[in-house]
Amino acid sequence: MALTYSVQEELGKPAPDFSLQGVDGKTYSLASFKDRRALAVVFMCNHCPYVQAVRDRINALARDYGPRGVGLIGINPNDPVKYPDDDFESMKLEAKRLGFVFPYVQDVTQEVAKAYGAVCTPDPYVYERDAKGQLVLRYHGRIDDNWKEEAKVTRRELASALDAILSGKPVSSDQLPAMGCSIKWK
């Protein structure tokens, strides 16, 4: 497990499109979220301890913000051959066991992760729908200030970004990088 920090992406850039199969048998793309005011794209996986520590928080974000117009999708970019805990069947089991309320999809080619600039898991991105209907990057950083112990969280940065978007305010540009396991590239 190599600790890696996310690399800041240019805020305001459009979300790269994708077409990825979910564990629910559906195929998801940006169009799947066309009615959402914002979209959180979280690169995640099954085996990373950093993801394991926050996956309930990711699920809670989807549950809490979904009714308010926010979509959330979890994308697993890891090589499932070298890391069988991250293969599609294991993803199905994990999503069912944990009761994910968001689409959990597999990036088999890893092209989506590369297009987004993702480097670690978890690696969250938040996009806001602009006046032209395009999803543009407003936040790329950590979920909160204590990945390991939820009880010690004092700053919920990803939730704050979503709150700002939903209230029509600018998202703070003070964004600290996410940290986690490096993406397991082929």
C-alpha cells in the first residue's frame, strides 16, 4: 500500500464523460445524472484501508445529498487481475454487503481515471452544473479532516463544497488533497 496524495486539477474544467458498467447491471455516464445540480465522482475500491475507513461516509453523503439534487458515483479503477479483491464480483458483494445507495462502477480500461487525473483511492471530485448545463469541477480534495476516525472529524470539506453549490455560493478554493492508496495501474 503506497500512500499517495491527489493532484489538484484545474477548477472550472468540464467533467470527462464515461460509460461504465455498474454492479447493478446498468451502464452509467454523465447523462445518467442529467437532472442533478451537482455530481460527486469518487474513485474508490474494495481493498484500500483508506477507502474502507470512509466508505460509510461516502454512502451517507449519497443518502443525505441525493434528495437535494446531488448525484454520487463510485468508480473502481484498480487492476482486478493483480488485485482480485477489486474484481467485479467482489465489487458486487461489497456494494450489497454495505448497502451502497449510489452506483458503483468498474473502470476496466483505467481510461476514465486517467481522464480525470485520479491517482489514489479515495479520490473525490465534485462538479456543479453551470448555466449552460455542463458539469464543471468545483472541488477536488479530501472528504474530511480525519480519514481514520469518523468520531474525530471536525471539518467535512466535501459536504461543505456540496452545501456551497446547493446554496448558490462559491466553493472555497482552499482545498486540501485527498490521500489514500495509489491506484493499481495495469
